[in-house]
Amino acid sequence: MNSVVLSVAIIFCTQQIYAQSGKSRARDLGIPFNGMPGKNNAITDVAGVEVGHKTLIEGNGKVIVGKGPVRTGVTVIFPKGKNSLERVFAAWFTLNGNGEMTGTTWLEESGCLGSPILITNTHSVGTVRDAVIQWYVDKMPKGDYSGDFSLPLVAETWDGFLNDINGFHVKKEDVFEAMNAASTGRVVEGNVGGGTGMVVHQFKGGIGTASRKLENGYTIGALVQANYSSRSQLTIAGVPVGK
């Protein structure tokens, strides 16, 4: 069984897990998070899930539209790996804000997901959506249009405070690189992919991931592109550190 929940966080659930990456995590510093993480403490602890990034960083200083600075990118999550269009059960939910995500009408209607999920900046959603379709058209045997790739899921968060968002720096080739680079195992976090230009609680935001092993043998994995809220609302492990 695989299940998916989509909002800012992307969550998968299954029984198999993968090898430990060895990277230091917040709990290694003594922060008492609940639960037992999977071996990678990442969404890729869920069997079959692959994650890839393309990070775009260029220039410094004041924003000049069309020139930079560039702080953006693309993150892709394949529920069953880049070579599969097998469907998994899926749903989506928007807590607040716009939460723009393409393909949600079919997701809601069918209750299934047969394509990858991609995250980028607000003004690059269209470019990323078109690139996903082309990636599959180029990859699939001619005349084979099975799967849901014609209605891909592409979600956004705003990086216009740190990135020249009106310069449209994400290109289809960047999407191809993120998709081709997707893999299992350790997931690179922080200022990468779609999270490169994010701000969260007035700190630098980005990409984060985690997993938890449940008593029934299942593992839940989540990936978050964090870009929200004010400093006063920041709470970590129950402690209101933002206040």
C-alpha cells in the first residue's frame, strides 16, 4: 500500500525502508523530536520514492529583472521511481494561502497519482509543467500515452524576496536535470532545488525531509519546501523559540 497526502508537505507511506545516509540531523544535537526515524530519516525511506533537485544560484546585490540575482530551482519527487507510471492512492489539501498546484482536479476526481510531483517558484509553474510532459513524451515509446503525465502535479512557493522571480530563470532543461538526477537514499536538504530562495519564520528556509517508522511496520515519509510564517510563530519540539 502506498498513500499520498499533498500540501506544502508531501507524505508517503509504505513498509520498506532504505539505508542510513549518516548525515547529522537536528535530533543529533539533542532536539527531542517524537518517533523513530527511518534509516535515512527522509521521504526516500518509503519504497520506490526518488527525489531530485536542480539548484540555480547566480549573482548578488539588488534585483534587476532578467539578470538576477538568481536563487531558485526545481525539486521532483517520484512516488514509484522515474521509470514507473504506476498509480498510487493520493489526495491534496490547502491549509491557507494560494497553494497553487496543477493537476489537482484529476487528482481529486480519481484519487490516484500516476506522475511525479514537482515544486518550484510561483512564476515557473507553467514552465515546469510543460517540461514534465515533454520529458515523458521523449521518454515513452511513440504512441504510448499511458499514465497521468499529461496532467502533472507542479506546486509553488514564493521566492521573490531573494530571487529575480520575474526573470523566469527556470528553463525546461533544468527540469530535465532534476528529473534525471532523482534517486533513492539520502536526500540533499536546505538551499537546494525549489527551496533555494525560500524564507521561513524570517530565517532562511528551504527543503527538509524526514520519516517515521510506525509500530504496524509502515514507514511515513515527508518532504517540505518551507516558506511561511513570522518569527513569533516558530515552535520547535514544543518550545516557542520564536518568542
